[in-house]
Amino acid sequence: MAEPAGPEITSTRSPRVRAARQLARRALRQRAHAFLAEGPQAVGEALNSGAAITELFVTAAALARYGELAAEAARRGAAVQAVSGEVMAELAQTVTPQGLLAVCPFVDVPLARLIEAAPRLVVILASVRDPGNAGTVLRTADAAGADGVIFSGASVDPYNSKCVRASAGSLFHLPVVVGATLAETVVALRGAGLRVLAADGGARHRLDDLDLAARLVLPTAWLFGNEAWGLPGDLLQLADEAVAVPIYGRAESLNLAAAAAVCLYSSARALRS
């Protein structure tokens, strides 16, 4: 079991606590180039993936339960700091904190590095604002074997705590690109040999069209738009083709995460056939 660095912090006014708490704000995350990963799953996945952890705040109860995680974090250079339950409640952004919270440097990569890896299945998020949806799509992309996820333009920050939690550790598993414009993203992906398909409920072509299904064996980038208004015309025009997920029942539509899962698994199945 790791020995915490110094005595337990019991004051929410501690400079270390205040510095970590500021990472809940996007502007301050950008300044520090660091974010918070809460809970044993996130901490464990960060360690398993080789991601860096600079600090690990832990309660006494969590240290007793997850001592191996704390010991491994300390072995890799993290400062393990014991905190009281009150301090953890201040740091964490969940109703019931799990007693472990890591400070991690950003893990995103430049668009050029993703392109250099010759990806075959990529996700592009365009103006996706809900962090829970974005994190779920990131997790789905990971499960479907995608090679990367691009948060373009005005999309939510992938380091938002809710997005980090919703990704269930997938943020640490596959390349994530942040901030590239949609136009430069499409140009770069096309240059790498990928076709860009836009998921759009009003599209003429459907995902179950036989000719489209046959083309999914080709390297593909799926473009998903905003939860409320989808992809406006100017963004749709950037794609090679717009595709609708067929609705066989009476539901008006699918939500973003569900539609992304259907599209990505259709591509994953084709690429592995």
C-alpha cells in the first residue's frame, strides 16, 4: 500500500486542493494542461494505458480498498495525497465520490499524428455540446475498434469531468484530437484515403442500403452533429455522403449516442468481414 505524501489534508482551503479544484473550469484546464479523472475505473485505465498521473488524492477508506492503484500511481511518480471525506467531496463532481481522484496531463494528440497512423475508422464530433453524449460516443468508438475521435470546432471539451466519466476510461485508450476545424479535418482525412459519411436523419441514403453496406469495407470517417439540430447544410456539404439510420418502428429518431453506435458497429463489422 502506498504511503500518502504528508499528513491528511482536511481543509478545503489547502492550496493543493484549490489548485486541483480549479481544473473543473475549462479555461483553467487549458492553462494547466491538466484535468481530473475520478474513481477507480478512470485511475486504473489511466495506469493500464500508460498515461501520466501527477497527483492522486485519496481518502483513507479508498486507500484501504484501492491500495494497489495508489501504490502503482506512486511507483510511477504521482504524489499520493490523503484527504478527508469533506475535501474529496469538494474536489469530486459526483453525488457520491468514490474516494480516488487523479490529476492527469492532457492526452490528446495532433491531427497529423492520427493521420500518420493510417486510420481506417474515425469519429468526428461537430458541435456536440453535451459532455455525457460525447463521452458515451468516445466509449462506443473505443468498443467498436475505432482508430480515433476528433472533437472539432465548438464541440464540448473531452476533459470535462462528465465527459471523462461517461467515457469510462476510453479517453485513455484511443487517440483523441481536440480543436481541429471541421474543414481541415475533412481535408486531412480525405488525403489519408478515408471517405467522410455524415449521419443525418433526413438523408436519402440509408445505412441498410446494400450498396452502402458494401462500401463500408473502405476506410471511413463518421461525422456526427449536434444533439438538437444535427448537421447544418454547410457542414453536410463537407461530407462525401449523408446517411440515415433507418427507423423501423414509430420512434421519431435516435439520440446521438445510439445512432453513433449503430453506424460505428456497421463499419466495424464490414471492416472485419
